[in-house]
Amino acid sequence: MTIRCLYCLVKWSLNMFIQYFHKSLVFFVLFFMASSAFADAYKWMDAEGETNYTQQDPVNISAELIKAPPPPAIDPVVAQQEIDILIEKQDGTFEEKEKQRQRVASAAAEQKQKEEYCRANRHNLQLFQDNPGDKVVDPEGNVTRLTEESRQQKIAEIQQNIAEHCK
């Protein structure tokens, strides 16, 4: 039993080390690539009158130092999200998490649609209850006045819809 627990502890520790190592490695690689990409340059003319650019100051020739522009500002939250996505893709969990995000978004959209449906049904119920002699337009476009029996039937249908779908 103790050997198994020791094995689990070592496995967990190794996984945690690898996870943090990935994040640190990505950070350091990006940092050093960015720092070397924005090195200063020298502009100078050779004997033939051509303009040359180099990263090292030419010997015995006057050269103009061109300072590299500062790197663009990076939002740390966005950068961390991009790193997390890269790590998820490496781990193979990106697709799984993306499907989960889509399920959550879909559930939220369904909930919003259900709330709108319930709001419309409650509004229609209020209209039918408050206006006993109201006129309605049928599917053919004819305007007719509802009988009390039809109105009560509509009220019952709407109440049943609300009871079934709007809890």
C-alpha cells in the first residue's frame, strides 16, 4: 500500500514539475526572442556609395546608430490566455475544454431563449386575462373577436405552457 502511495506522489510531483516547466520555458523563450529581435543597428555608406545596415559598428567608418523602437505593449491577461491555450493544445485538452466552453455558451443561450419564451407567455396571459373582448388576427389575416370560451381555452393553454416550461 505504501509503495503505491509513494508512486502516486512521485507521479503527481513529476506532472506538476512538467506543467510549470512548460510555462517557464515558454516565457523564457519568448523573452529572449523578443529581446534579440529589437537590437540596435548601424547605418553607414561604403566606398561605392551604397547604404549598409549592420548590427555591429563598422571599423574605421563613421556610422549612424539607429535605436530600435520599443516593443509593443502586451496585455498580460491576453498573453497568459494565449500561453494557456498553447499548453492546452500540447496537453491535448484544448478540444475538450473548447467543447466545454461551447456547451456552457449553448446552455446560456438556451436559458436566455427560455426566459424570453416565458416572458412572452406571461405577457400574453396578462393580455388575455385583462381584455375579455379583445380582437385577434387568425392565420389567414382575418380579424375576429374571441368568444369567452375561446379566451378561456387560450388562457388555459398559456397557463399550462407556463407551468410546464417556466419553473
